Amino acid sequence: YRASLLNSMSLKRDSTSIVEAISAEDLGKLPDISIAESLARLPGVSVQRRNGRGQVVNIRGMSPDFSTGLLNGREQVSVGDNRGVEFDQYPSELLNQVVVYKTPDAGLIGQGLAATVDLRTVRPLDFGERALTVDARYEWLDYDLVSSRDDSGYRFSATYVDQFLDDTLGLVVGYSHATIPSAGQNNNAWGYYVGDGAGNVAIGGGRVWARSSELKRDAFTVSLDWEPTDQFIATFEAFPTELDEDQIKHGLVMNLDGSAMTPISTENGIVTEGVYAGNTRLATENNAFVREAEMQSFGANFKYLFNNGWTAMLDLSHSSVDRSDTSEFESNGALGGAGGLTDVVGFRTGRDGTVFSTQRDYSNLDYGSGSALYA
């Protein structure tokens, strides 16, 4: 761990730009689920979370679209909808160092307006010894919010480093797999068009739901360094990844404006707590979403050092993404028919949002028979 801190401080001190850096204390020893989680530890870098995991980064208060992601100095495409790189596609176990450039640097191929994030894999000749690292972890969720989904997951990875031909040829091979479950509860509210007759307005509707998702990620890396002389260096790299995300949501939608509302407390012209009478009908809402993405990243670099201090370099790279949103399905159904299954809905609005309560226990309804639903 001490060596990790010293390596990061040395890189920052010796750099000609203003940078922040993370270095692994040993091979495969960045402990986070993805490199996005590791980036959150750096000053001036904040991570936006999606489905319980870090995904994109804001640097110095600017949105992800203003930053650029590199892999060993080569610009990377993103599996997302915008320019911001989704860093959760890079497992931390296969990366050895991350450098965030906060100022422009002429040596970078691609640069962002806010910052440039350069992800670096192990260089086998610099590593200098044979090593094999195998890592396995099991994880589970505290809450089983959607009983039909698996609430546990696992991660495992392996990395091999070696040198051949009198340390002139170096090889790194690594593989990482992760099955990551995630769950959460969400709610939102809308409308202030319902009045209590005394000039105060109240929440007019809301939605509550439970979310469960599972991310499967496979990543593979191979690097080959060849240095037959002190003047010539050649490197070859490949870093393909595959992501599959499956998410479902179950919830209730409440349209409250047609019911009589009894205020309990008011503040600044807003009803902060109240009850909607027993003629309120709720609706079920179910969503399913599946996303599949494959990323390919390849690179080759050839460098020749002349005796007069000049350097000739040729760098070739390819980065592409094939993404498919195979399903985005939503179904809704109203609870109860004419004259049936109404409810009393309470609400309380505060600094943390609006919390709803109902008299009925909707978890006991038989949704499979359809008797509680009507279109």
C-alpha cells in the first residue's frame, strides 16, 4: 500500500501537467467493482451512479461529455448514448494505473475540455518478474426487493505476467468476469393543483417502485512488449469487453387529484401532510429493460530512439462498440373495477421528498389471475 502511494506521488511530481493518479499496490489489487469506483477517490472527480454502481465521472464540476477516456493513451468510445465514457465497462482488476490530466498535454492523442482520463494496463517489461494473480469474491444484497430475481453475485479474475528471451519480450494475459446484482427503491411525485379550500396546494399524484438489475461483464486483456535493442520498442495490445444488463421494475402509480383531500399540516402555502379519501384507485406499472454491448479496443505502437535525441513513433489503434437495446417493455393495469378496490392514500412531504402510505397491502393481491386488474 505504501508503494502504491509513493508511485502515485512520484507520477504527480514528475509530470509536466497537473494530474491526479491512482496506482495499484500490487498486480490486480485495485479493489473496486470497476475503475469508475476508483476514480471517485481522486480530488475534483465525482462519479454519477446508475443502478447502484458508479458509471460516468464529472471532473471539476463539468458533465461527463466534457471529458475524454483513454486506454494506454488511445481514445476510447463509449457504450452510452453520449460522448461521456462509461467507465464501469473497465474492471479494475485488469488495470494497473489511472492518470487524470487536468491540464492539456501535447503528448496525448485525444483530450477533453474538462480533463482526460488515461487508463493504463500492466507493462510486462516494466513489471520485471513473473507473476500470477487469481482473485474471487462473492457478494449479496441486504434486501430482496424483487423476489423473482437473484440477490447474489460474484467476481473472479486472473492475470499472468512473464518475460522471455533475456527480458526482451514481455507478455500480460488477463481475464475478468463479474455478475453484479443491484436493487433499489424509488419514488417521485407531481402536481400541486389540488387545493384544500384554504389557499394551500398539495401533491396531486405519485409513483413508487422497486428496481432489480443484474450486470454481467466479461473483459479480456493481452499485451505484448518487444524490446530487441535499446533503441527499438514495439507493443501490441487488445482489450475486448462484453456487457449484458437486465433490469425490471415493479411499482404503483397514484393519480390523486380526483379524491377528496384532508390536510393535516401546511407550510408556506403547501400541504406537507394529508390524506386522500377512500375513493382513490391505484395502477400497477411494470418495466423490463435489456441492454447488450460489446466493445473492441486494439492498439500497436512502434518507437525508435535516435542517437541525437529524436524519436520516431507510429501508433495504430481501433476502438468500436456494438450495442443493442433488445427490449424496453412497459405494461400497466388499473387496480379494481367499477365500484371495487379503492384505497386511502396518505402523504408526507419534507426535505427528503414525499412519502406515501396506503391502507391496503398490495403485496397480498393475486396479480397472476388478473382478477384484481382491469385494462
